Amino acid sequence: MDNSLKNKHLPSGETTQSRLAEALYETQTDENKMLPGFDHNRDNVEYYRVQQDIDCDEVYPGIYIGDAATAKNKKYLKMLGITHLLNAAEGNRFGYVNTNESYYSDTTIKYLGLPLIDMCTTDISKYFNTIADFIDEAISTGGKAFVHCMLGISRSATCVLAYLMIKKGMLATDAIRTVRKNRFVQPNSGFLHQLAQLDNQLRRQC
């Protein structure tokens, strides 16, 4: 970033990691949300049992965050109408999700995989624009995006937050409140720091 932007005064002060952590802890998740894609008036034991294996929430119109098991459930993704899938934890080691483009080759889903590990030292910010463009492609064409990592709490949430900030013009605190109301998410402290930096950068450009 050029120094003139870096030193540009921000009216309400710099966004900090602690400010974003505060927004997280102050926002209560709606625990009574219905599981997307299911008819909740249907009273059937088998139908209910299928739902027990699904961990997914619509956190913004057309954007879903879920866990690894749900991401592998191609039948459910089809039922939801998912057109774009972002795996924020692609890889074969512990803590990663071993899917790739070929896993979805028998579907019409467009896939993007990022080899991110959920650690404070991971540089997720270098992918922010790629992530935002990918999710935006889904939403702007009337599609739906499913974003996941292992648990759907840290890496995937950070991806969606970056999208809301870059493409929807949300402040980081507003993006956090929007997502956290709909799903319990908790990006690690390093990711929060990078989101704070992104927020400051975007605010300076206004």
C-alpha cells in the first residue's frame, strides 16, 4: 500500500483486532434458525435423521457456511442449488479437507480450493480478492455459494467476511455481526488482524 494511503486519517480511528473480537463476542447467534433446504413441516424419522449429518447455515442471501462433512454431501448441495463451492482448507493432512475439483466433476458445481491451515500465522489475506471475486461470481449471476473448512468456524467465515467487505462495502464489524447472527463463527486472532487491516485499507479508499 502506498504511504499516502497508509497514513490517511480514519475518522473513527483504526480498526483493530480487539475491536473485531468485541463485535464477535457481543453478537448472539440465533440458535433457532432452520436448517437450509429442508421442509420443517415434514414429520418423518428418516427425514429427521438425514438432517443430523448436516451442519450448514445461510449467513447472507445466497451464501452458506458449513463443515467438511456437509461439503462432501453432493446430494445436499444439489438440493440447496449450490453453484459455487469454496474449500478454504484443501489438502490431505490433518486439519484439511481432502476434496478437490475432481471430487465435484460429476456435478455442475464450480470449485475453488485454498490450502489454508487454521493458524494465526497463516496469510489468508493474499487470497481475499480471489475469494471475493469467486463468491461474487455466484451471487451476481443468481447462483449460490457454499464456503467451508473443517468445522465452518474460522477459515470459511474469514472468507465470507472478506467478501462482504470487498464486494458489499460492509465495515468489518457489520460483516461480523451479519454472519455471527446466522452462524456461530470465530476466526482466529491472526485472521481477525488481517480483516482489521483490510477494513482500514478499504476505509482509506472511500
